[in-house]
Amino acid sequence: MDLNLRPTIETEDKYTFSQSLQISSQTGLIGYLRADMDTNGNGFFSSWNDYRKELKTQEFKDEFDEVINSLREEGDILHNRNALSKYCYSTPQSKMSMAEDYYGVRVDTDKYAYLLRLNPNKGEYNLYCYCYVKEWLDCHIKEAEKGIRFITPHYKELFRISDGESIRIKTKGFSDRDEVCRYIDEYHVEVGYNLFHICEFAEKMALNESTVIPLRKSLPDFSYVYVESEDCIGQVKKGESGYFPTDYGNNLKTPAEKEQKVNQLNERSGITKAQAQAMEVGSMFGWDKPAADPKNYDTNGELIKPKRKDRSDDR
């Protein structure tokens, strides 16, 4: 069988895991197969879990059998655990950033999309294969690219986050709570395990006197800054206000030396200039501000000015 096989991209990785009932229905999930390759790596012990039986037509069942049997042929990725491991380790672009030891593969046919989550380790389930109606899945992923809107009760947009990113809910008298958010449509969002209309969620936050801040994946967990008012090097943490003093720079005399040390610390930690600048702004002025998003900076950490609208566009 001639299959269109490629590594999954980051926006597809999450669909190799179980989703909520709402998202599973929207994406046309038919069900999933789970398999391990036995202690010796040559077996294939599998079980199937239905989701929407009405989508499990005979056409689908015949094609799915053919897909799995084709991938299990000698030389293909599911032939045994050695073949699976060889594919994973020789295809680093398939490694998932969201989950250690997992690799993603997508197989497309005319009507269906098969999203495989592979784990080459002995003693683990080596395969999860989630089966979707391709058109439904791709439509949902495309729509989710719009991002999730967070608004005031009066519909003023505060910020957007990407599908699958988290927010931090801060309520006076309670511990901060971080929740993963999922895109449903332009007006609905899943916050943790709960489904909300975006205005309903805004009203609930206002009633509880809670504030919500984005925890963008594009930001590192921490970065370093030069605090001019204190003439010291501080560390800022994603989602938190202010800075935390460090011992870095205690032996340095001038601000220029300390700023150079900050650049070195960030560079060694893999933090770009855009990320460092966004982290500094977020810690000082709020994480919901546009300037706290790295996408609004160039590679030198300079804020990208919005393009001026040509008046001729209005003619």
C-alpha cells in the first residue's frame, strides 16, 4: 500500500492523545489502536477503543487493516521494535516537544488521517494510533490557528493564546491556578476540564475578582535582566511580577559589564533577545501586554513597529 507518511508537526502532536468529548467529536475521531511489541520486540499485542461507532464503516475498517498491515511489513516502521526505534532515532523532527520519549507520525489517505504516537522503549506501549476523518481534523486545526481569545465582560479583547497553551488564574485569598486551554470555536474555550463561552468565562473571573494572565510557550521559564535601579542582575520568572536577586555580577563594577553578563547568561540558557525583552516587559508591566510576547520583537530584541495604514487603502 502506498502511504503518505510524515512526521507530525507540533500542532498535530496533541491529537495523538485522548481529547475531550467536544474536541474528539469536532475532529471526527473514530477510535484508537494501542499496541506493544512484547518483551522480545517482535510481537504485536493490540487493542481497539471505539469513539464514534457510526464513523467506523466497513470502508474504514478495510482501509485501517490495510494501513496497519502495510506498516508492519519488513522494512517499515511497525515491523518490530528495532524498526520502530530506528525510525524514531533517525528522524529527530518527529520527536514531540510536549512529551519525552514520544515520536509522532501522520499517515494520510484520501478520507482518513492516522496519527501515530510511537514510544521505542521496552515495557511501554509502543504505539497509539488515533484515527480521524481527515477533513474534520484538518478543518479544526486550521480554525484553531486563530488562537483563543480572552476578553472583558464587555467584549474588549485582552489577549490571545495558541491552542494548548496555559493561563494562570490569580484570585485574592487563593493559590494561583494554571490551566491548559483548548480552542473549540471563536466563541468557546475549554479551560482545564470545563467548557465556557468566552464571555461567560470573563464574567466568572470578574465576579470572583480574579485576574488571568497568559503563560506562552514561546517564553522561557526564566531569564536574566539588569536592574538599573538596584544596579544588580536579577532573574525574572514567567508569569510572576518583579525580579529575584542573584549573585551574578557582584564582582562586576560597571553597568556595561553587568549588561554583558546578562546577555551571556541568557545566551547560555538558550534564551533569545526577543524572549529576554518580552520577559522583562512582562515582569514589569504585565504578561497580558503585547510587548510581553516575543513575536512582537525582531531578532535583536527591538520592538517591531506596527505597519502604518496607507490611507489609499480606505479609498
